[in-house]
Amino acid sequence: MTWVPDRAAAYQLMCEYTQQEGLQRHMQSVEIAMRAYAQKLGLGEEVEKWGIVGLLHDFDYERWPTVPDHPLQGAAILTEMGYPSDVIYAIKSHVDGIPDCPRRSVLDKTLFACDELCGFITAVALVRPTGIEGMKAKSVRKKMKQKSFAEKVIREDITSGAEAIGVDLNEHIQFVIDALAEHATLLKLTPSV
């Protein structure tokens, strides 16, 4: 049986396991970034799959926040539901510390490259009066130097993620900013009133 990507079913699964709106928006932001990269790479039918990988990458985190339960509990659920092995592998590989799960494919590496960066861009947008509107990579890089700002975001993952996909860091940051900015209302990254 061939797996057919079903965004509505993936979204429902994400909502079933994740109640925190901030975490739901994070997964949606990673979905948006993943779709944008798949489109940039000209992946056609794979765009939907890449989006679902982004949408579901942390769906088990609220219930099982500790590695290796996250992401292995989610991987078991996805396996039972019939998700394809490359989707499950990409989700498993985005977390460091999972045995025998190095990031190998472009899908794996892109998920890793987008995950922490989406969280950091969101944090920057939330402290700017203009939200994500007009945000530039330079302002994100400046905030990255402030260790006390969004301190849980691993800066090394942002830089090594860009290296893993072979994209200049500033270009990667701006690409993701631009992708998220198109969905600023959905992600609640609009200017503060």
C-alpha cells in the first residue's frame, strides 16, 4: 500500500498530542520552512511530505519531552499508523542522541537546519514591534550573540544546520524569515499593537 501524504490527518494528529499553542505554532513554522525548501529544490510531489515531516517533528514532545522518549515514542506511533520509513527516520534524526540515527538525506538535514532556526526567528519576531515584518538576517545574527536571549535555542544547531545543507548562514536565515513572513498572521508574528 502506498502512503499518500494527508496534511489534514497529520494536523489532527499533532493537535491530539500537543495542546500548547506555542508548540503547535512552532511545528507549523517548521512545516512552512520545510515546504519552502522543498519548493526551492523543485521536489514537486515531495513538497507535501516535507511539510508533514516539519508539522509532526515534535508532535510527541509535550507528552515525552526527554530524549530518547522524544522522538522515539512519536516514531512508534507513526510506524503503527503506516507512515513511510523516510518520514519517521527524518523525525528521529532531528534529535541528537538517538542511537544509529545520523542525518543522511537532504530531508533529514533540512529538518535539522530549520527546527532551531524557526524557534529562534519566532523569538526575535516576538520582541520586535514590527514582528517578523521587515526582519533581516543581520538582526537575527545579532540576537544570536546574546546568550541570555532565547537561551534554550542551541546556536550551534543553527550554524551546523546551514552547513549541513550547504547554504550560507545569512542566506538560510533570510530564506526562512521570508517563508515564515508569508504566514505571519497564522504564526502570530504580526506587529504588536
